[in-house]
Amino acid sequence: MNTIIEPFRIKMVEPIRITTVAERQRILEQAGYNLFRIPADTIVIDLLTDSGTGAMSAEQWAAMMRGDESYAGSPSWHRFEAAVKDIFGFAHVIPTHQGRAAERILAATLCKPGDVVPNNTHFDTTRANIEATGATAVDLPCAESRDLAAVHPFKGNIDLEALERTLDENPGKVPFAMITVTNNGGGGQPVSMDNIRAAAEICRRHRVRFYFDACRFAENAYFIQQLTEEFAERPLIDVAREMFSYADGCTMSAKKDGMANIGGFLCSNDDGVARHEEELLILTEGFPTYGGLAGRDLEAIAVGLYEALDPDYQQYRQASIRYLGEHLTAASVPIVQPPGGHAIYIDAAAALPHVPRNAYPGQALAIELYRHGGIRSVEIGSVMFGKRDPESGTETYAANELLRLAIPRRVYTKSHVDYVVEAIVEVYERRQELCGVEILSQPRALRHFSATFRPLTPVPV
């Protein structure tokens, strides 16, 4: 049959409060036009992130009931460790309360001032944790990714020539290289196995550690299986295992393809590195057999990692993302093509060509989408990835101005997605009314979380 249905039944429901445009306008004003500052119960459809916002399964809830809260050596820890080692294959597994804690420990262990860390595209907290050590995070997206509207199966790939050049030009200054799967900052695009193999070989020749940011590993494995003849008949778990076999370690937010509401981990094959990481873990997170997590959280992740690799789930997941993307494309809304693995990214610069970069078109579009339809999304552009020099006030802009619509796992139905399409199309049809925003206040790092804004009228020249 052609209809792909949700491979689950709904057992419990949560009410949605339907707010009015007038209510949402007041809420925006009170929040300084920052969608991170808006109360969640005033949102109709929440697409801010797919991180920790999914619905857990009956098996996960059942597993949580046997969560053992012993401080050291809990049976829940042993089940968690066994699941991670079975899928990821690394020698050392270090639990953390979420992915950014794993990033912080990795960066603090391996990075020093003057170092360079290449990636296909660093996401926000990865970049911030690396640069907090005095190192520089460098993005090396593949050439195909530069044309947002072009269709290419693996636009998440790292630029191999640029990686080779970066390692050649910085001998002894690259503590590790990374590939983020799928490439979140690059439109949720997948990375091919050939690209992974080649990047790993380049790193081995230069004696540089090779790591994954693995938070959406199962979605990336699904794309490899569907788009590569070599893996067409391979189970997803085998595809994932081969991906990780080329790496020396990984960071992981289990709030994505761990299918859990909290948690993460850091993996390594290096005994010495792992020992130092465990010392930092004890200092700031917890004992190495719980790492800032309750036993019940470890249990939920141990089950969720396998559920993310279920082929029926992945087929439904990717069909849902594709459905949203295809309907927006049919309405001429410009998006990053092809549809990504966890989200649809609207090309805000193309959607609002009259709004200049210094008026942050992605943020303007996000604000209006909430005001019009109660839909919360997130800007992935110069608000998130740009920087303002505190001395001169000079602004450095991001490569692209995007608006991300991240779909929580197992939460929304087809009618919710149809509502999102209708709201976006209605906003797009009157896009000339949007005039951009200016930043009123911002912190030095990760400004998108807490900055405040003011809508502009008319648009500045």
C-alpha cells in the first residue's frame, strides 16, 4: 500500500491550548520577541527542537519502572552501557546529562588555545564548547551544500579536500576532527559512508583522532541504507555499526536518536583520554556509572537507541519530514533541498529577499509564524551563528539565513503537519509585510537563547 501510517497507537493525549493572534502578540512583546523565552503552554505546534521533545514508548516507560538509583554500579548503568557498546562499539562509555556536557568534557580534555577542530558543520553548543577552550571550530561543508535548492543525496558530507588541507596546514594543532550526522547546521542533510570512510582515512594518515557528533546516527544510517546500493539489504543496526567502526569516539545527545527526554554520552577508544574524561565527569556531572542521570533515564535510553533503528519507525519518520517539505515546495516556499532527516529548513533569505542580513530574516520569519499560527520554530542563521565584536560592534554573519522546523519524534499527526503547512503558506503569501528585527540585548556566547529583539519598520538600508 502507498499510505505510510504511524507505526504506533496513541495511548495518552496532552491538551493543546489554542491561543489567539492578539494573545500571541502580547506574549511576543513580553518575551522580547525571542521564541526561547515564550511559555510552552502558549504554543500550538512546537517545532523549536527535536531534542528531548519526543514521546517515549510503552517499552521505555516499562523499563523506567525498573530503574535502579544506586549511586555506583547500578544495574541500570550496566544495561545502558551494554546497549551503547552493542550499537556504537567503542571501548569506553561515559554517561552525561545531555550532549553538550559530552562536548564540554571532550573539548576540555583535548583542546587548547590555538588548536583547530574541523567538522562538516559545527552546531551551536559544539562550537561554543570548543571555542571556550581557545580553540577554533572550523566548518568544512561539501561544495554541493552551497546551493540550498539543489537536490543531492548526501549534502551533509564534509569537504574532503578542505579537510586534508586543514590538517596539512595545522600540524600538531588538530586534536580531533568531527563529522556531525546528520548535518544539523547544514539543513539536516545526511553523510555518506564513502565520505565517512575517506574522512577517517585522511585523519589516520595525519594521526588525528576522528569523532562523530552522533545525535542523529539512526536517521543518517537510514539515509545510507536507502540511498546506497551497498547497504540496501543491510539492517540499520549494521549500517550504524559500520559508521562507528571508522571513528575513535563520539559525542551523543540521547535526546535525539536515543528517543529519550534527557541524557547523552561520550565514547572513546583511548584509555588515557577516557581516564581524563572520567575525572572531569566526576568533577561536574557525577560518578561514571550515572553521569548526572537517574537510573530510570539510563533505562529509557538503553531501550530508545534500539527503537530509533527500527525500520518501520524510520520509514514513517522520514515520510513525515518529506510530506512537510513537499507541500511547502508545492506552494513555492523555498526550502533546503532535499528535505532533511529531522527537520525542514526554510531559506529565509530567499523567502524574504527584501529583508537585509542585518535585519535577521530568519528571526523575523520565526516571530511572524508564531504570531500568525502559534507555531514555534528556530532561526538557524546569523542570530545563532553570527557574532558581534564587543569592542567595534561589527557583525559577522552566518553563511545561510535559515528557519528550522524540527519535528519531535512520535508527537504530531498528519493534521498537525497540515496546519503547519497552511500557516506557513499564509505567512509567505504576505511576506512583503515583514520588515526584519534588530537585536536590543545579547550575551557574549550562544546569544540566540537569551537575546531580545525589536521588530523594524521600515526595513533599514
